[in-house]
Amino acid sequence: MKNGKFRIGIIAILIFLCCCEDNNNAGRKILSMNPYAGLTDSIQRFPENAKIYLERGLLLSQNNQHELAAIDYEQSFKLQPNESTTLIYISNLLTLNKVRDAVNLLKKSILKFPSNVEFRRRLSDIYIESGEYEKALIEYNEMIRLDSTDFETWHNRGTVLLQLKDTVTGIEALEKSYSLQPIQYTGLKLADLYAIMKNPRALEICDEIIARDTGGVSTDALFAKAVYFSETKQYDKALNFFDTVIKIDWTLVDAHNEKGIVLFEQRKYDDALKVFKTAASVSNTNADAYFWMGRCYEAKQDTSMAIVNYDRAVSLDPSFREARERRKKLQ
């Protein structure tokens, strides 16, 4: 029995070695062909030249040969571990999903090149993707200490603080970013937050964005204004702005749904139902439209149709707890 297991182990090792050899042969064949042949020849003649390895690695990456490129990047990095080569090597590691290796190299690079914030930026991006917001915040704080005028870092810091439920400090960071560089996506994020908070600052920011919209086709700021008026129960103004948004882009299902909710809040159930049906025609996979149709039918005491629409909402979004609970109460 032991001899049998031993033979199986030997066979597995031999198969693995054969596969490795096949991969090596395939790699050598690729590198000996155009467009890599000239660079491969140069590497053979000048094996200590880091730039040639880097050039071939970049060419391999352009042609989706990332595994082969990794070998060249690593060699170039060993020969000349400067900032630009290191960043390229890190990008390759992330492409190959070697996140731990990338993180380790980023941490070493931060110590080696403390004034280059790009290493911290890449590291913070990895932390955010893995949900490690506290660690990302540490990196952003240090980046701002190095450059307090970096509007992008202020924006990212604000976003992370919002994820950590620190709304007040998050808004302060976003406002700082917007004051340094009034980019639309930062302004809209602030406007959305202020609208939900019923803060008239939302209108100021929206008007600034609209004033810069020379084409007159941007709907986001108009939508945020409509939400503000809805939240503050200025329903006529809210409906006017939602209608304007829909006129510009009829396919925005959220605008239809929000308009319907305003009508529902005013107990105009028939009018609201028409709007939610339109929303469902715009997107028949939108669970909110069917949920609110259910609410309208429930308000109109049409229990059977309310159940039908709650069921449809849950089938489209199984995590839709409110739809499930309202349907259960009607049974």
C-alpha cells in the first residue's frame, strides 16, 4: 500500500515537472518570435541591462502575456529598483492577482520612496477593495500630511469616512476637496448627501454644477434638486424637476420612481400607479417599481394585485425585506 502511494506521488511530481517544462518551452518559443525576438536577442547580449527587460515586459503586457511579462518585470526590478519600474511591477502583480506580494512590495516602497504618494495611493486602493477602510484612512491621512492640496486624496478620504459612518467628518473632507477643485463628481456626492439631510447647501452646489453645464443635458444635479424638494416636502417643485429630468432622459428609471413616490406621499394613488407602471416599462427588472405598485394597490385596498407586485419585487430582488414583509401581512 505504501509503495503504491509512493509511486502515485512520483508520477504526480513527474507530471508537474513535465507541465513546467512544457510551459517553459512555450514561453521560450514566444520570446523567440516577433515582436519579441529583437529584444530577446538584446537581452542575451546585455543581460544586465534593466531597460531591455522592462521594454520586453511592457510589450508582453500589451499582448496579454502577463505571466511572461512578470518574469521580465521582476528581473528589471532586481537590476534597477527605481520608482517607475517598481510601480509597473506592482501593477503586474495585481493583474496576476498576487495581492499579498503587491502589498508587501508597496509597504517596502513607501519606506524607500516616502515622498512618492503613488505607492500609498495604490495601497489604499487595495485596502478599500478588501473592505479595510481603517487602513486606507491611515494612508490617506499621511498623503494629506505630505500634500494638503491633493483634492483627489481629500475626496477619497471623505468617501472612506462615509463608509466608516463618520458622516460629519466625511462631508468636511469632501467639501475640502470641492473647494480645492470643484469637480462634478465630488459636487454631486455632496449634493446627494445634503439633499437627504434636507440641507439647502444641496441647492447651492447643484446650481453651481448646472451653471457649468453648457450643454444643458446633465440630469444628475437636477435630480439631486428634485430629491431635496421631495425630502423637504416641497412637492410641486419636486415634481417639476423630476419631469425636467425625465424630459431630458426618459430612460432614467429612478426619476420615474421618485416622481411616483412624491405622488404616493400626496395620496394620489392612481397617478402614482401610472408613473410606476411607466418605470416598469423603462426597466422590467426594477424591483422598486413593482414594490411601489404593490404599495399603490395596497392603499387602494386591492390586496390580490398588491401581492402580485410584492411577489414580483421579491423575485427580482430576494433581499427586498420590506416587500417580503408587506406581502406576508396581506396573506
